[in-house]
Amino acid sequence: MDAQRQEIIDSTDIRERLDIASKGLMKHFDGWTVSSLTALGFTMDELYRFVAPRRTLARRIAKGERLTVAENDSAIRLMRVVEMADRVFENPEKARRWLRKPNRGLDGIVPLDLLESETGARLVEDVLHRIDHGIFA
């Protein structure tokens, strides 16, 4: 990599790099838009748990701030898993019930409880893939 290109990369923050890499396809949440996840069936208490604490989100809303990269990743993770569950179950209500009930394929853990981390989300997605392909545990 040439020095000029490296200088450009070094001078951009992670948000700008993500914007460039995703070619504008990545959703960016701020304090106001993160509440739109309630339309996917999440309560505000769940958003405080998974995305950012109550006071932090309140401050972001009051100041019109964007979420941090980590907070945005958490919001996108929730959106990704819910959309996958909706597709697999072909019924949003059934998908929401599934996310909130202990799951045999996850050793009795409630899928929603695993969405605090990317690793947990991948485990939930794996179970959803198995259900989608007719492989029940």
C-alpha cells in the first residue's frame, strides 16, 4: 500500500471506514432512530439492555447524537436476527414468541438472552438455519 493511501486511511475514523467499506449500505442509528426497533417487537427496556443503557440513550436522543460503533453494531445485530426469524417462521408474532421462549437447541436458553453478543447471535442464527432447513434438535 502506498504512503498516500495509508495516510488517508489513518486520518479517517472507524465510522468513515465502515461507510466506505459498506458503500452506504450499513444502517446508522442515532438516539431517535434506535427507537424504531420497537416496531420489530423490542421493548425500550430490551433496547436499553442490548444497545445502550437508559441514560446513555436518553443523552443521545437529547443531543441528537449518533450511536457509537459498538452500539450501532448491537442495534444491527438485533435487527438482523429478528428479520431472519421473521423469514424462517413467516409470521412476526410466531418469531417473537420463539425468540422469548427457552429453546431446546440452545440447551434451554432463551434466544433473546443470547443477543447481547455477536457470538450469541450466531448461535441463535445457527438454530434458525437448522429450523429453516428442517433440521430439528
